[in-house]
Amino acid sequence: MFEAFLQSTVLSQTFWTYLSSPSTRVAVLGPGSVSLVIVLFYSYRKRISPSLQLIWISAVLISFYCSRWDESGDMRRLYIFSAFSVASVLLLFKRLYISPLLTYALTFLSLWSVDMMHALCRSLEFDKSIEGFYSGIGGAGATDALSLVPLITAMMVSYAAARVRQQEEVLQPI
């Protein structure tokens, strides 16, 4: 009964179908839920500094403007430059540390937000209905960059931080 209520009044059928697809669960809902929990935890503990917030917002803007669409046949792909992935590794060269969990969460949220903004802009640009503009986001499931890039970034940060600590250098939290 609750499902029928959601389908009829709050959510459109297109959105409900999108959320219930296995690829969306793997590439969007799972990592998105984990990312939100991580960010809320770090926010509650006051571990997200204003400088990190500025870096993240700047990285989202850079990613948005460096993204491009590729169309071949009836297949459309969005290629996103993950600026936050690069920034989080570059911060380690300055001996500034972001935990791998927070790196994962912020990388996912930056890629997801850029993906959503580009999908919406594309719908508006081509005068399409905005209902269902999100339907291709995370469509490749576990092999989608939306689920792989944050994981790889967190592993890179973890490895690089371990190497820096192995050299007995001190990392300052940002």
C-alpha cells in the first residue's frame, strides 16, 4: 500500500523504475547512502573544515566545466574529470591528510552532482521533458565510473598516506 502511495502521489513511475533497477542500486543508491552517512558522521564530529569545503566546491565546479558529452549512434556518454580525486592526492604532497573514507564520500558526491547537473542541463538544452532526465546515471552498475572512481581514489589516498607515514613524516589533517 505504501509503495502504491509513493508511485501515485510523490514519485513518478519513471523515477520509481529508475530507483528499482539493479544497476542504480549498485552504482547510485548503495554508494550514495554510504557517502551520506560518512559525510554526516564527519560533519557531526566537526571534521570537515572550511578549507576542505572550499576545495570540494572548487573541484565540483572544475569537474562540471571539464566534462564533455560523447554521442555515437543512439548512445550518449558523459566523460567527467574527477577534480576532487586529483586534489585529494595533491594535498598529500603538501602533507595535508583527508581520511580515505571521507575521500570516498566526497569523490562520489562530486561525481554524482556533476552527473546530475549535466543530465538536467542536457534535458533543458534539447527541450526535453525533465521527467526522467536522471535515467542514465549509474546505468552501468558496478562497472560505472560513479562507483569505481571513488573507490580507486580512496585506495590511492590510503596507499599514499601509508607511504608518507612510512618515511616518518607527519600528515596534518585538513
